[in-house]
Amino acid sequence: MVSLTQQTSRIRRRKQTTNGKVNKRVRRANGTPVFPVHLEAAAPVAEAK
């Protein structure tokens, strides 16, 4: 028989893994979010080189 702490740790790790899989599946289903590729603030930094 394992200790209560060890058992709790295993259960918490299993729950985290399960939730991570669900979140990953949701993100994958939604696709890539729309975001600006060319930022105005980044332009001067690129020219400084």
C-alpha cells in the first residue's frame, strides 16, 4: 500500500495530464490565431542592423 501523499501526487499528475490533452485538442481545433506579422514597433529595430 502506498502512502497518501504518493497516491495524491499520482492523482494530481494524472488530472493535469488529462486536462492538458483536452486543452491541446481545443487549441488544435481552433487553429492558429490571427496575429499581425509586421509590427510597427519592430521596423526600426530591423533597420538598425
